[in-house]
Amino acid sequence: MNAYLHCLSHTPLVGYVDPAQEVLDEVNGVISEARARIAAFDPELVVLFAPDHYNGFFYDVMPPFCLGIGATSIGDFSSAAGVLPVPTALAEACAHSVMKSGIDLAVSYCMQVDHGFAQPLELLLGGLDKLPVLPVFINGVATPLPGFQRTRMLGEAMGRFLSTLNKRVLILGSGGLSHQPPVPELAKVDAHMRDRLLGSGKQLPPDERELRQRRVIEAAERFVEDQKTLHPLNPIWDNQFMTLLEQGRLTELDAISNEELSAIAGKSTHEVKTWAAAFATLAAMGRYRAEGRYYRPIPEWIAGFGSLSAMTTN
Ligand SMILES: O=C(O)/C=C/C(=O)/C=C/C=C(\O)C(=O)O
Ligand SMILES: [Fe+2]
């Protein structure tokens, strides 16, 4: 086995608006088991596909995909802050290889990331700095968004590069599944927020950050009371999506347009492109089989919450 994959929903709401203790215990159990499987695999390198929520990427320049050749986590909500240990020369080689494959992958030597990147590193590895990581941003909120087909092709190009390394590679996907928390949309915001989305939000004043976090927390509290206050979770679609990935039917996703996906499962569901990229990466590294599938809709976290592992078998 040369590659192991784990995809996991993330939520900034953990610790702020939590489900019942038995649900929390169940999720923590799923995460501990995934963490144990990853530890047994003993990865030498991590590739992490994750989105951003207007903490690192803004409308001054909004790439569909970006590889961090250097990256720092801001520590929003209760996620860890700090530098991600990106191996510079390897990341540069990766960027060249993916570009030569015909995929327009942006690079950043000072990529700013949020809980989307930090949470899986903390939960699955025990911290931001445990292993060398290639962090790959996939735009999941700021339209125009990349589609499933290009995302799959990005993953395949990454997989071909990783196959040349002779390393045990852990591939992580962060985010999804069905959900629509109150992330601002450029077309709907006032002048102040527009300015923030255009780039001045990169160093958000503490009071404004607090206000923004409160807005998400309050939306979750309302959603628990009344699930008509936000786009509903869609367990049927979420499970169909996980089955497609388990069965290696990745090209079938190409036919789903971004507009369709938003309507089916909510505007933040585009975060599942990180899962699609992760599985496409794994598929390019060999035949695979999935394990450890878990799913539960968790309104407290405004999340169709899923967890799925897979490993190459050749
Ligand atoms: O309202 C804002 O400005 C920001 C909202 C968030 O950062 C929300 C994040 C939610 C998730 O990461 C999620 O995937 O549910
Ligand atoms: Fe998110």
C-alpha cells in the first residue's frame, strides 16, 4: 500500500453548538478510529485538499485551485494557529508537474488558511506540525467555482506526481457534505462586507471576527430549532455521493453542474470537491478500496457529517 485517504467533514461550530453527548461520542469514536488507521499506515507525506471561508482567499485574486508552498493557519473559531510544515522543494516540484499536466494550479508562498485546513490536521494527526504537508486550496464558496471535472483532473495530476515519489502518502479531503452555513456572497452583501470580500478581510479586526463567528453560531442555534431557516441537509444526496466515491465512479460526478449541486444540497456543499480531488488522487495512484464509512446529519454543526477512508490495494 502506498497511499491512504481520509475525507472528513469539518465544522467551526464544534465546542460552540454541539449535538447530544451520545452523538459527540459517536463522532469522536469515528475520528479516533480513523486516526488509528492513519497512524498504522505511518504516512511520510500529507496532501491536504481543503477550502477557505474568506480568511485566506479573496476577490482581489480568487484562484480555483492553489498549492501552498508556504502556509499559515490563522486559528479561527477554536482551530489551531501556526505554520504548516510545507516541504518547499517538493511543493515546487509538485506545482511544476501539475502545470505540465495541463492543470492551472496557482501557487502561494504565503497562503493563509483557516479551520478548513487546520481541523483535519488537528483531529487526524494531532496538530498542524506533525508531518510534511502539501496544502491544496479548492475554492468552494466564492463563485465562479471550479466544477467536478476539473477538480477530478487536478486530483489525477496530483496522483501522477505523488506516484513518482516512493513515499507513503496520506491524502486528506476536508469539508462538505450537504450544508449551507451563512457564508457571505459578493452579490448580496453591503459595501462594508464587499470591501472585506475584496481583500480587506485578510486581517480582520478582533471585534469584527467575533461578530462574524457569533453570526455563524446563532445561525446554527436557529437551525437546530427550525431546519427551514437554512438550506436543508440532504442525507440522500450525501449517501449517494459517498457511494459513488466508494465505488470509484468519479467521472459520473462530472455531469453535475455547480448550480445543480447548490440546489440539491446547499451552497457550501461545493466543499465536497475536496473529497472528489482526494479520491481522484488516490485513483491515479492505483486501485483502491474504501473503509470506515460514517454518516450522520448534525444540525448543530449545520452539516451532513461524513467520514470515509480508502487505501490503494496494489
Ligand atoms: O460568516 C462568515 O463570514 C464565515 C462563516 C464561516 O466561516 C463558516 C464556516 C462554516 C464551515 O466551515 C462549514 O463548512 O460549515
Ligand atoms: Fe467549511
